[in-house]
Amino acid sequence: MQPLSQPTQITRRRMLQASGALSAFGLASTAIPAAAALPLASSGTEGFKAPAGFPQLNGHERTNLFTEIGVRPILNARGTYTILSGSRSLPEVKQAMFEASHYYVQMDEMMAGVGKELARLNGCESAMATTGCEAAIVLATIACIAGSNVEKCQALPYVKAKDQVIIPKHSRNPYDVGVRVVGAEVIEVETPDQLRAKISPRTAMIYVTSDPQEAKSVLPIRTIIAIAKEKNIPVFVDAAAEEPMSPNIYMQQGASFVGYSGGKCLRAPQSSGMLLGKADLIKAAWFQASPHHNYGRALKCSKEEAMGLLAAVRQWYKRDHDGEQRMWRSWMQTVEARLKPIKGLQFEYLEPQGLSNRATRLRIRWDAAEVGITGTELEKRLNDGTPRIMTEPASGRRPDAMASSITLMPYMMDKGEDRILADALFKILAFGAAFICHCFDDCADTHSAQYGLIFIQRLHCL
């Protein structure tokens, strides 16, 4: 096991930068016939009985509704990327959404009930369900600009008295488009003195992301909240990928809003989110959202999404999080044990830091000149193979960067997928670029005599 040699924290910013290559255009040419597609990643359905009249699925069917439209599902060893469809919803979430779909409700009444329960569970004053954390940013910004004033709401985005949002430079990221989309001017600051100087009658809100970079800066969240309190300016903390805690740690520090994604660690619907905050501000944010005819009308959160989110949050505070950490680490140990016989591989465990994307990852390093395949070649083989597997972006390329690595994230994997991943890696790495045994694609028994014989021959060549 090698010592850590670079930062191990995964941030939403780094995730988005890394996923740039996964555009719809880049994936357009990967469709294959249904019979050859990867089984759907499990939706955590073990022990879950489908409602009457629905097929009992386990998430590993080779022919499914996605393969029928030419889409290859993925074994996700990468993480909660939105472009990879986020996370798998929990069985309790599926059940709640199914039950909710059978009823009509008055949406103001339902959202009040959901919000009250979300606030109780998260230990905060008030809360509401949203269509993701980005929607929470938009609604919070509008609430701070226009409140629940009908005339101001209808005048957006053209007329607004408060039209600036201050963002520390360390918190600038692609997600602050939620601030900009309402027409607010972004004001960047880097120090406490700059923050004080830039606050004016035009300041609607201060936006900050929670991550290790922020915590180590001269403008951490606590300092921002303290300065904002002097001027009575609302503060939005973007904690989209973080694990929520009760009572909410940011609300306890004095934040006005905290936004979370539902489709990450909570395993709620991918298009759901949660906005926590002070009661008057949450009321204004809800006033801006659908079904009301205001600026946030397009951000419609259905009864199915809202009740699915509530079910996920309820489960969050019941789940065995320590047990999940042990389970995820054990899956990476399964991969290491499978690959250890291959000469030239080094294994490094990357422990999580902070509250975002909390799972132990496994980084595998090697010299491609010795093993016979670079990291980027391995990454492509995994993506092109059956099953289709996606990992964190690999390093190593020919001919001038042969030092290679690939990093595996078990966060969104399911039981049994550790062995599938381990076998797929073994099949490629054991034979490098020089030899590919296509017969393994049709061989269910990876420990067959033929497999062992070829493996021994390869070991002698390493």
C-alpha cells in the first residue's frame, strides 16, 4: 500500500471538470444491440417486492427499457455524476413514489407537510423540497431579491433593487449559474475586508460552497456568516454533495439557507433536492416556485419527487453509515485481492475527507511499459467492454507518459459488482495490450482451466 501523494477529496467542481468528455455527442456512437448490453446497475432492490402488476426486477437484466432504445447501462465505479444519472434510489423511495402517484393533493398543503417533516428530520427552522440543489440556488436567490412581493416577482429579471450576489473567489464554480440565471450580478471577493467593503444596499445574498478549499481559506463559512450578520445579509451554503447532519451544522452557525442534492448520498430521486433555511426565507422561496406563477415556475417538484425525497431523508437518519463505509472498503479490498497476483501493480487507499462523497477509493498504479497497457487505454477498454464500466478518469498515455493509474469509487456500486469489476480489470491488466481473450466474454466461469492456464502463461511473461 502506497502513501497518499496528492489530494484525495472529490469536489463537485472537480467532478464536473472530469466529466466534460462524457457529452451526449461523445456517447452517441456507443449504442449496441440489446442482447450485448450491460445489465442495469442495481437500484438497491434486494428484498424489495415490486407492486402488484409490475415485474420483479433486480437491476441486472441484460434486456431492459434502456437497451431497447440503444442505451448501454453502466457499472458505476466513478461516483454521483449527474451525467451518469447520479445515484440509485432506495427501495423506500421507489415505494413512496409509486404510492404518491395514486393520489391528487393540493400542492401547497403537501409541500407544507413535507417541509415541516424535512425541517424536523434535519434539525432546522424550515425546509422545502426542490428539483435539485441548482433549483434551490435559483429559488433562494430570487427569495432574497424579491421576497414574496408580487410586483417585484413579476418584474424579474428586468427590475430589481437588490441585484448583486457576493461569491468568494474560492467558491466560484459552474453551479453558481443558479445565481446568474436570475440576472444577478456576481461580485467576487477574496478577503474579509473585501467582503465588508463590497456589501451594499444592492447586495441580495452571499453564496458559498462548502468544501476543504473553503475551510482552509481566509474566508471560511463561519467568517462569512459573521460578517453577513453585521449587515443583515442572507448567506446560502451550497452543500449539494454533502451528508446532512441533524441538527444542521450550517444552520447552527447562522446560515440563512443550505442546499442539498437529493440524488447523491441520500439516494432520493435524481431530480430532487432539499432547501433548508429560515422560515420567512423558505416561505418566500416556495412562493417563487411552481405551482405559483412566478420566476421559478419552471422548477416544478412533483408529488412523486417530493415524497420520494422525504422517504430518502427518513431513511438517511436510520441507515448504518459506519456499516456502509466498511462495506464499500471491503469491495475495494476484493478488487485488490483479485489483482494482486499481477506483477507491477501498486495499490493505494484514498480515505474520504469532509462530508462530500464519503467512501474509501482505491487507486491502482503501474508502469505501462512493464504491464503493457496505459491507464487511458484501460479506461477505454472498460467503457467499451461488456459489462460497460466507468471509473474516475485514468492517467497514462503513449509514448511519453507511461506512468499509469486508475481510481475506483465504490460509492454507487451494489453488492456483487465488486467481483464483476475485479474480474473485468483482471482480464485486461493480466494480459496488457499484447493479448485479449475474447472467449471470456462468453465464459461465465472465470476460474475455468483455460482461464487459469492463460493467466499462468501471462504471469511468467510479466
